[in-house]
Amino acid sequence: MAGTASLILVGVFAGLTALGLPLALALTAAALAAVSIVAPLDMALFTSVQKMFAALDSFSLLAVPFFILSGVMMNSGGIALRLVNFAKLTAGRIPGSLAQTNIAGNMLFGCISGSAIAASTSIGGVMVPMQRKEGYDASFAAAVNIASAPTGMLIPPTTAFIIYSLVSGGTSVAALFLGGAVAGILWGLVIMTIAGVYAWRRGYPTTPWAGGREAMRITLEAIPSLLMIVIVIGGIIFGIFTAVEASGIAVIYTMLLTFVIHRTRPVSAFPEFLLETAQITGTIMLLLAASATLSFAMALTGIPAAISALILGVSENPIVILLIINIALLVIGCFMDMGPAILIFTPILLPIAQKVGIDPIQFGIVMVFNLAIGTITPPVGTGLFVGASVAKVKVEQAIRGLAPFYLALFALLLLVTYVPALTMALPRALGF
């Protein structure tokens, strides 16, 4: 039965997606088709609707629209330039200082805005033309921007870990944030190292020291934006407030930055921010509801148990199992956005990982790391195409420049996967 249900599920989903049906509707229809082989259609519909409402009836989900609203306001302008100046101050003495500034800027803006695409366009839109003007190779400038943009998907606050926490059955958001921060910083440092070696070999210049007074001005301008990371993450980690409360505080603080301190947009723009937030949140919530239907269908037809038996039938060695899961997630990430991928595949892969002794926190970090690499990997990685467009180079040129970065990221992925102490030491030290 599980085999037949799997074929129906995959076949209907692939067919409807190929016809252009929205992902959430294709998921729901495929789930209902699979359930119909073991239950009457009216009962399947009734139960599926119940599951959809139950999935959205969660107080923790309030954090999602609030963090999205905060990111939307951060993307409105002004913040990126201040962070670029601060990144230039901190990374300007390293070989290839403009490339290093691009990387540091993406790390800072990505985690504040919560979007790799926003980081790639906002920071890269400023830094890539500057690099090309200074004689940097076009494919290298594009690759640096593309390779560093996904760090914001790992460095908190990020909605990816909130969604994973909900789907995985309540994994600690604070622990995921801590481990994700370590993984994201390691990602950024690896990219900076490769860029530094490349720039040193090519003789790319460093940025002269701005001077004490100018450095102080730049730092003071950047501090209000950087403080949001400290307030939100520090508050969650030390138990001052929950993730939901932190999201509300993030919105209030971002409003102060946008409307009062930096005054990058007038208060009259707030309805525009709310509309964009509603559109993004609506998409996520519809996908979450659809994934609940999918989980119900898989549980009823025994699909996860069958997949688990299939993978564990290959080997029960954790090293082999994790390698299979990593390869699967890398392929999935190439074709699917992070949110839907987490919603669909966490219920399938997490139980397998737990059977071989993998901590849910560690698995969440590995999963997001894999899917983040997928956003910059052909053939469908959105980060790759956006980054190439920002740099005004062909995708083929960007991929050539990305080759050493891909190798380094795959090596780091294996390190994060097989050396859990790298990302788990900090959460464990703080009692998570």
C-alpha cells in the first residue's frame, strides 16, 4: 500500500506542478489522492481540513509574520549602506577588501533582513560595481556576492528555523538559533578565506584606514541596526522573552529605526509594508497547512515508514545514512525553495536521522545548511540567478567563479554534519 500511495502522491504532485498549479494546491490534491486509496474521499476531505486548521492553530506561528514585517522594513533602504560602511571598516585591511566587505555586509544584512535575495541585491548592488571599477574580475565579484548571501538563512533571526521547530515537533528555537549562528559564521569565514587567497594572488588592493574620527562615525551609525541582533537573539537565549515576543520587539525596534532614527521611509509607507508582509505570510501559512495534509496522508498510508525502511535497508551506519540524506537535500534544494522543502521533507527525514542517533537540533542545522547551498546551485537556485543579474554577468560566468566556493561549502557541510560539536557546543554550553 505504501508503494502505491507513494507513486500516486509523487505522480499527482509532479503532474499538477508541471501544469503550473500553485505548490500548496498541488500538495493538497496529491495528499488527497494518496489518502483516497485507504479511506472514503469525504472522510479524507473532512480530516484533511481538520489537520490544516490544527497546523495553523499555534501561538508560535505569530513569530513568522512579525519577523517578516521586520525584514520588509529593514529592506526599505538606508540600512544596507550603513552596514556596508561598517563592513568596510572591519574588513578593509584584508586582501581583496571590497570583496571582504561584500561578504561581511551580506552576513550582517542577511541576518537582519532574513533574506538571502535581499542581501544579494542590496549589498551586492553596491559592492559588485565597486569591485569591477577597482579591476576585480567580474566572475569573482559575482561569485563572492552569491556565495556569501545565504549566510543570512543560518544566522538568526531566521524564519527557516522557526518553521523547522514547528514541523519537527517543538525543537528549541533558541538552540537552533545558536547552532545556526555558528554554522552561518563558519560559512562566512570560509568564503572570506577563499576570497582573501584569490585576492592576494591577483594583487587586489586593500582599503586605506578611514581614521579614528571617521571610524567612530561609521560605527555609531551602524550600532542601531546591529543592536537589533543583540536584543532579539540575546533576549531569546537568556530567557528574557520568547521567540514570539522577540518578533514583536523586532518590529517595534525596526519601526523606530525606519521612521524615527534613520527616517528612510515616511510613516505613510507602513500600510505598504503590511501588504507585502501579508502576501509573504499568506504563502507560508498556506504551504504550512498543505504540508499538514501531506503529513496526514503519509502517516495514514505508511510512506515515512517505507522510506525509512528503504534507506535503513541500504545501511544502518550513521555516516552512510547522513551522506544519503545530505545528497537528497542538496538535490531538493536545487529545485525547491527552503520553506516548502522544510515543510515537506522534515517529517520524512527527521525520523530516519533520529533512528541513527542524530539530535533534532543538529539535523535542523544540517537541513537548513543543505537547502541554503541549494539556493545558489544550478539548475534552479534563485540566489544564483539573482546574483548573476546583480553583477550583470552570465550565469555560466558566475558558476565558473563559484567553483572553489562550492568545493569549500561542500567540505564545510561534511564538517558540520559529521562533527556535531562544532554547532552543538554553544547550545549545550547554555543548557539547551
